[in-house]
Amino acid sequence: MWWALRRCLSAGFAMVALFALTPTTHVKADDEQNGSIVGTWIGMISLNNSALVIAELPSFSRGGTVGGTNSFSHNCQNPFLPPVLTVELSDYFGSWASIGSSNQFAITLKRLIFACPNTPVASYGQSFAGQNVGLVSIQAVGTVQHTKNGDTLTGPVTFQFTNLSDQVVFAGSGTAAFSRVAIEPLATQ
């Protein structure tokens, strides 16, 4: 019995020694973004040829991934939109890469489209509420700039709604204008 306890203690000490010798890396926040897109942004997309403005909250991660949400996701009951947009949308996920100058970025996002009770059959086919009926593809080119009021991210945006047969149901373009979400002091009560 003692030999089993001694063996377990020896294995435990060996593991501790192994972890002690493992190199560590320290993660630290960027104090100066230097034109980096990494971080969370808040702002608006204004669609061309429309009064529609969409509030956006994207978050760009190191390594080229992006995820976020916006105010345009839930449109089943919106009477001001064309029928082809009476759908529900997922949050968005995608990729980004630096292009051209060090402060310019290509961005591609994808969102799933889900049917509402009144989603047009002619556009998306027969469906039931909540069924995945298509995909939104969004492309943008963003430019990061440092200003005295904080960092901005601006640029053109294009998008396409496609059904599951890969037919374009709706397409458009617009302009994005974001500001970086900065650390804020605690709110006072």
C-alpha cells in the first residue's frame, strides 16, 4: 500500500515540476491600437437609397475572426420593410484581413435567414416559422483612423440575401460608421 502512495506522490511531484518548467506567455491588452481593427465597435450602417439605418455592434478578434449583432435581426412584424425582408436573422460571424495600407481591412460576414409566419413563399419557398430559408452575405472595406475623439472605422458595405437555392432575393449597399468601444469609468449611483 505504501508503495502505491509513494508512486502517486512521485507522479504528482513530476507533474508539478513539468508545469513549473513549461514556458508561459503573458496576455496583455493593446494600450495603443496603432490602426488595429481588433476590439469592439459600435455604430451605424446607412443603406443607400433608403432611410433605413441599422445599429451595429461588431467585435473583431486577433487572427481574423469577427462576430456581432445588430438592430436589424428581428423583422417579422416590421410593417415598413419590403416583404422579402420579413425574416429573422442570426447574429453574424465572419473573417477580416488587412489590405492595402496598415489601417484598411476587408471584412466578410455571414448570417442565417429564418422564416417568419408571413415570409413570402415566392422568395424563399414553402417554409414554417423558424425554418432556415437562406443566407445573408455581407462584404465591407473598413478604414481605421485615430481622432482626438477616439478611433473610427468607416467604409462601404454591400450585402445579398439569398434563398437556399442560392438565388438572390434582395441586395443593397451602404456606408458604415463606427467608433471603438472604450473603457469607461464605473457609473455613479
